[in-house]
Amino acid sequence: MPFRCESLSLGLARPQDLFRVWRKEVFVGLINGVVLGTLIALVAWVWKGNLMLGVVIGAALALNTIIAVSIGGIVPLLLKRTGQDPAVASGPLLTTITDMAGFFLVLSLASLAMPYLV
């Protein structure tokens, strides 16, 4: 069962459960990342006719999904542990980190694959 904010507010997930929650989130993120990454890779390959473009975009999406679910599961628990309100700060932190990671992943993978993209 993936982590939900209700679990934290109802006391079902505690800050001490950080590793257990992270492990479950990564498992769900791997499944979603692989499925979504494969689908977007196929779309990019068919649309632009470049297999490497599909690999770059698919890998970036898969990795970004794993990062997003990891941050989304861990940040509320860390905020709760430090006495902050997880509902207020989790959204902006998750969005900022996920956006930064997404840009970094796409641009880094594209620069590594540049000889195959042009």
C-alpha cells in the first residue's frame, strides 16, 4: 500500500517508519516509471523516428517518477519529525524537487546521447 497523507494524520505511518515507507514508494515508483517510461519512449520513437530520443525521454520520465514518489513519501515524514505541518510544506517541496530533477535528467541524458540524436 503506497503512502498517503491520511496515513500520517491518522497515525498509521510514523516518522520512525521512514525506511519502510520509502521502500514501498520506490517499488510503486519503479512499476509506474517503467510502464510510463516505456509508453512515452514508444510514442517519441514513433513520432520522431529516433529510437535514442525515445530512450532518453523514457529513461528521464522513469527516473523522475522514482524520484517523485520517493520525495513524496519521505518529505511528509521528515517534516512531521521536525514538528512542521506536512500538509503545508510537502507540496511546494515535492514540486520544486521533482521539476528540478526532471529538467536535470532530460538535459543530462540528452547531452550524453547527443551524437545519436542529431
